[in-house]
Amino acid sequence: MKKKVIKFGGTSVGSIERIMHAAKIIQEESNKGNKLIVVVSAMAGKTSELISMSKQISNKFVKRELDVLLSTGEQVSCALISGALNELGIKAQSFMNWQIPILTDGDHNNSRIINMNTTKINDYITNGGVAIVPGYQGISKLGEVTTIGRGGSDATAVAIAKIFDTDSCEIYTDVDGVYSTDPNKIPVAKKIDKISYEEMLELSSLGAKVMQSSAVQTAMIYEIPLQVRSTFTDRPGTKIFSKNNLDYTKAVTGVAYSKDEAKITLQDVEDKPGIAAEIFEPLGKNQINIDMVIQNVSSDGKTTDITFTVKRDDLDKSLNILKKNKQIRYKNLSFKSNVSKISIVGAGMVTTPGITYKMFRALAEEKINILAISTSEIKISVIIEEKFTVEAAKKLHSIFNLD
Ligand code: ADP
Ligand code: ASP
Ligand code: MG
């Protein structure tokens, strides 16, 4: 008998038929005698639909009410899954975020789970019930409903695994594991049987939305092994666990990309100490994440060019802040909104020379211009024009022998 967290993503509960199917998986697990806490996402597309409804009212829809609105998607799937299980003769009950409660900290729309009360749910599952919990949400210390960022049901599942000290954390989704790149866009992608937290964290933060990056980060910190598997097939999934268990024979494990990037360039900025801080401080204080930064060598010793990237959604806000910033002087402010970031990730990169030039050469062969570069020990990312994204991903996938 095991204590398990099982999480079903949006597609897995995307219709009544799929809800019945997910309920049968839960039934099988419950019949094995396992104690189950089930985390569910909103039905596929629901959260986006709710966001677009709020936008029809206002682009600045009050964040508190947006959280109240967005948290409803998961409430619907909780009730439907519980109802489906009851129909199958399984004892099951939904627990809303405030009933548990799931405590969060931080801003509306972007909170994080800090704790949960375990008493009610532990009692319920010890007495043979299946607890159904909504992903993606909680309540703050002030009792306000909060959401924890898109894709956040993964983070709820990992937080439950940690706080309830479960034996496993299984993420059921619409693909049968983590692939070398998005299998829905590049069908030659290969399934990865095992992957380290570090590599998975890079892949998720660089665009592989199969796992949410903050969920992977929590799993890594607390060494919670994860399993990603399909709701629709019985094939074994992908195990995500600590690096010690892996071999480094492959330099590159996967290719990830994200299309929602934008690039900003400040030309002829005064080259003096403190100027970068003057540029980036107001952006940071306005919750804008800066990704890549390139500062050119100053040719005249007086001015330089600074290029950096932000999420495309933050572009307008960033430009406004820069234009209003009286502390900086520059000749020209330019931007490009249709860019994407493409990255190769692999723990084996550290010990394999020549990966960088191979990547750049491959892109050059496709006549794809590199607009910015950033590297870490286990990843290389480049910014390119958005229209070349899939072509570039395919090329890199093939030259690093991942096809
Ligand atoms: P869920 O609703 O179950 O949380 P998501 O849509 O968030 O599912 O994540 C699953 C999707 O992630 C897949 O359908 C796939 O298109 C996409 N994806 C992107 N990169 C990868 C990858 N490297 N491996 C597997 N899936 C990936
Ligand atoms: N429903 C939320 C979203 O679409 C959370 C999740 O699915 O993980 O972002
Ligand atoms: Mg997801």
C-alpha cells in the first residue's frame, strides 16, 4: 500500500468522457489499496477562456477578482471527478483550497504555496476515501483566494507530495513522458526514460511546458522523484530524479523553445559605472523579468549598446518604463517583438567540447541569424526570428542525434 499524489492535467479532464477515463485510472489505483490524493487542473482551455473573458471587460481586470475567476476552473473538474468516482462506487470527495486550507504567499495571480493543513485529508484517505484537490490555487493569510501562475497544478502536486510525505508523485498528461523536444510540433522527438532535475528545470524554464518549472524546482530542492506519464496509454513514462542516477554519454538531452520573447536595444548609452543598474532597477521593481543581456564593448570609451530580452507580454510596459527613466541617456531605443528563444540542454555538455560551435554552425547552414546568446553549464540559448523557430528546433534536434 502506497500513499500517492496523482495529478491530471487539463487535456486529461478535458471532456466528460475523459473525466470518466481518469476516474477509471483512479479506481484501479484505489483498488490496489493505495491512499490517494488526486490533483486536477481545469478542463483544457478553460483557464485561457476565463482570462479572455476578463480581458473583454478590461485589460487591467482587478487581480483579486481575476484570481476568484480563474480558480473556478479547477473547482469544476474537482466536482466532476469526485462525482464520476462516486458513480463507480469509490468513496471520494473534493476539498476546496480554503477547506483544506492550502496557504499561499505573494501577489495575486503569482502566489506560491507555503503550507497546507494535512489533518482532514489524511483522516479521509486513511479511512479509505480518495481526496480530490484543485491545482493552481490556495488562500493567503488574509483569506483571499490566490492562484499560483499558469501550469501551476504541477506545483500543487509537488507541494502535496512534500507536505503529505507521499511515496510518489505522478503527473498524468497528454503525452507519454518528457521528450527530446515537443513531440506535437516535431514528431521525430524521442521519449526520455530518465532525466535529472537540473536538465528538466532548464527544459521547462526554456519552454517545455510538459512540467511547470517551479514544480520541478521544488521537487529538486526536496528530492521528490517525479513521474510523467500518459493518461491515454499504459506505456511507462519519464522519471525525473537526482543527477547521480544518470549517465552522461549524450551531450545534448533535449531542445526547447519559447515563442513569447521580445528584444530591446538601447543604442549609445553612456558607458559609466552604475548605468546598467539604472536601466534594470526600475524594470525589476515593476516585476519585469530580464532574461539575456548583452553589452557591447565601447569603441569610443563613452557610449555602448545594451540589448536585453523580456517576455513579449512585458514589452509595452518595459518600453514605457525605459522612456520615462530620466536617469539614463541614450541615442535610440529599438525593439523587436517577433523573436523566439531556442535552447539545447544537456548535463553531458560540461564534458563534451565543441557543442557551442556545432550549434551556431547548424543555424548558419539554415541561414538563421543569431540575435543574442546566453549559456550556462548545461544549456545554450539563442534568440532568433520567430518565423525560424520550428526549423531551427528540427535542425538542432537532428545534428545532436536526437531524432
Ligand atoms: P497538462 O494539461 O497535462 O498539464 P500541458 O499542455 O501543460 O499538459 O503539457 C503537455 C504538453 O507539453 C504536450 O502536449 C506537449 O505539446 C508539450 N511539450 C513541450 N515540450 C515537450 C517535451 N519536451 N516533452 C513532452 N511534451 C512537451
Ligand atoms: N488551469 C491552470 C492553467 O491552465 C493550471 C494548470 O493547468 O496547471 O494554467
Ligand atoms: Mg501543464
